[in-house]
Amino acid sequence: MRVGLIGLGRIGAFHARTLAGLDAVDSLVVTDAVRAVTAAVAAEVGAEAVESPEKLLAACVDGVLIAAATDAHPALLRAAVDTGLPVFCEKPLAAGLDEARAVAAAVRGAPVQIGYPRRFDPAFRAVRGAVERGELGRVHTVRSTTLDPAPPPRAYLAGSGGLFRDCTVHDLDAVRWVTGREVVEVYATGSDRADPMFAELGDVDSAALLLTLDDGALGLISNSRYNARGHDVRLEVHGAADSVAAGLDDGLALQPVGPGALAPAGPPHTFFMDRLAAAFRAELAAFTELVAGTIASPCTVDDALETARLAEAAVVSLREHRPVRLEEIR
Ligand SMILES: NC(=O)c1ccc[n+]([C@@H]2O[C@H](COP(=O)([O-])OP(=O)(O)OC[C@H]3O[C@@H](n4cnc5c(N)ncnc54)[C@H](O)[C@@H]3O)[C@@H](O)[C@H]2O)c1
């Protein structure tokens, strides 16, 4: 099949390499707002370079991936869906909830997959399987962690929607997907004690969230843009009968200390590209199946919209320093 890819920054260039290595993909067409970037990525992966998203949508592609900056997602997603093509769009749907609602309403029902790669991580899938099979008994606590090694550039942060809408959404989606439950209350706090750009942008560099799920289980999320040891992505689910964890692998970016503590066998994961490489490959392979019409979307626009509501609840909670019930965000 012939796949089009719009946006070739950190994740877009990475997706270009992954797509180029998939058997199902015969040819690639790429574009970025910066022409030199388009030319460089096209040359690297042997893709056809075109000068705009409009040209890409007219280039006889079978499916379209959108990996452009967050603030470009709504317009690009609408334009791609309007062509009738299956579309993969990176998370989040939009930088804010109103825009996310509007674009979801416009594209609902079309074959659209939103990019939440933890749904394809082998360890996260194993945790979900254990929950589904009832092996943990009554689940009482879910802990989700995402710690980045260092903050992204200021220009990225400015268009990202802030920590909750940009990073915490991965944890929120994972909690919903792994437990199969909905979150009914969010209590969030955050801090910005490092680079002044966070305060200037109305953002935080670290955050903690307490969630209440609709069956009474509790969720805890921990995020930071500062984790010099590496990229730490973990999920633990604790039940009355057993407890399981994803992310305690050889690349765990956490140093156990004290008597008897065993250090992880390998070097810590440096970033999401190595921690989640298998997940991204499986995610894009799934998209080729969506394009081929053999599967339904494994992460729908409505999944992404619910996650956007949860992120919005976190924004309100932080601002007003109180727990926020989800019905407030309807
Ligand atoms: N799923 C994940 O784990 C994951 C990881 C990283 C980033 N992302 C998401 O991917 C998106 C891109 O992130 P990034 O880190 O690559 O950002 P980035 O700033 O490195 O790259 C964004 C690219 O988009 C291009 N661009 C912006 N508007 C465009 C438009 N209208 N048409 C074509 N190109 C356009 C820019 O020129 C730039 O090259 C963000 O929405 C981010 O949330 C997801």
C-alpha cells in the first residue's frame, strides 16, 4: 500500500523509518511545513517528497498518518477524513477540549486511529490480559508513571497544550484501557521549580494525579519532564489476589538501592523511541490493517476525546486546587 505521512519532526521522522520497514507498505509520500525537513526525511527513507498536505492528499495514497505539531491536528485530521481515506493521527486530538470535541464530531464514524502506543506495548498488553482474565481479583489500585529525561523545546511546549494534555494523556489512556473502567474524579497537583519557561507558558514540569474509577478503584499518576536517569514508563495494577507491573525491564530508568537490591541488567531507556520501539511498530502495523479494512480502529476518536476530558479535569483541578468530578466536564 501507499501511505502518506504529514509532519516529520521527532515522532514523524521516527514513524517514517518504522513505516519504511513494514512489509505492508510499498511506498511512502511525506511532507512537512519545513521543506528542508521534508527533503531530508524523504532521502533517508526513500520516500516521495511533496510540498504540502494538500498535495499529499492528492497523491493517490491509501492511508494518511498525521504526526505534525498538536495545534495542526484538527485541521489536518478533518482534511484527511474528508478525502475518505483511513487516517492515523498522533495524540492528542487537539490542544484544547473544545477543539477536540469539534473535530471528534466532524470525523466520528470514519476509520481513524489515534496514536496511543502503550496499547501496543507487549508488557502493557500482558497487564491488560491479567486484569481481563480476573487473575488479580478485585483491582484496588493502578499506578501509572511517565518521566521524560528532559523537557522538550519551548516551541514544542507552547503548542502542546501543557503537561496534562501532552504527557499525562498517555497515563490516562493506559488506565482506562488496561482496567476497562472509566475515571469519575480527578485531583491533580503540579509544580514548576526548574526552567522559568514552564511558568511563563502556564505549564508545570511535574505533576501528580489521584483518580477515582467508576468501580471505586484508585489511580495514581506521576509525571515529570526531568528524569536524568532516562525515560521511565511503568504501570502497576494491584488487586486483592495478585499484583502485576509493566516496565520493570532491563532498561528501567530507576536505580534500586539498599541491601539485596538488583540493578536493571541493561542501560536505561533514553527516550520513548527506544522504550516503546516495539509498541510503535505494532501500532503502525495495526494502522496498515485498518487501511486494508481488516480491523476496526484500535484507538478511536471517542477514546481520545474521553482522555481529553480527563486531561481537562486535571487542568481545572490544578487551577482550582480541588477534586473535579467528570460530569463537570461534559
Ligand atoms: N504517541 C507518542 O508517544 C508521541 C510521542 C511524541 C510526539 N507525539 C505527538 O506527535 C506530534 C508531533 O510531536 P513531535 O515531538 O514530533 O514535534 P516536533 O515539534 O518535533 O515536530 C512537529 C513537526 O510538525 C511540522 N508541522 C507543524 N505543522 C504542520 C503542518 N500544518 N503541516 C505539516 N507539517 C507541520 C513541523 O514543521 C515539525 O517538523 C505532537 O502532537 C505530539 O503530541 C506523540
